[in-house]
Amino acid sequence: MQIKIGARYRSQVCDTEFIVVRALPGDLALTCGGHPVIDLGAEATPGLSLEPGADAGTTIGKRYTDATGKLEVLVTKPGNGTLALDGEPLPLKEAKPLPASD
């Protein structure tokens, strides 16, 4: 699936919705809850449920990124599924510490 900056996607198995902030080129296997994500307006495949181990959930207003930092998504609606790229869960992006002001 081609992921585009600014595009909105959602999970097929939970309430998670997100916007792509940074995207990697080429076809990506981006999943949520163990199943491929779909465009916001697309119909989900019936009969799907959360996969075991892919149920850590997402948090509204938080950014998730891959290990390289080249893919970044912003969650606009939380859900029970885990966002993953090629089977690897996307960790929560840590805030950068502010410089000390003396």
C-alpha cells in the first residue's frame, strides 16, 4: 500500500484513526490490530477481529514512528489495536527535551 503524507487512514478492527505526518516511499505493510489499515472512507472487511499481541492500543494526539523515524503518524481517534510496520509495532514518539535556560 502506498502511504501518502496528509492522508487519513483507519483500522479495520478498532476505532483507531490517524493522519500520516511523514511517509516512506514504496509499498508499506502498515497494520493496526494485526490487519492492514484502510482509507478513512473505505469499508472494513467483515469478520475481522484484533489479533493476539496486537492489542496494546493507541492514544489520541500522540505520534507513532518507525525505528528510523522516517514514518510518522498522528492518532486522531484512539483504539485498541497496535500500529505496526512490517509486523514491528510502532513505538510512541518521545518528546525532545527542551534546552536548559540558565
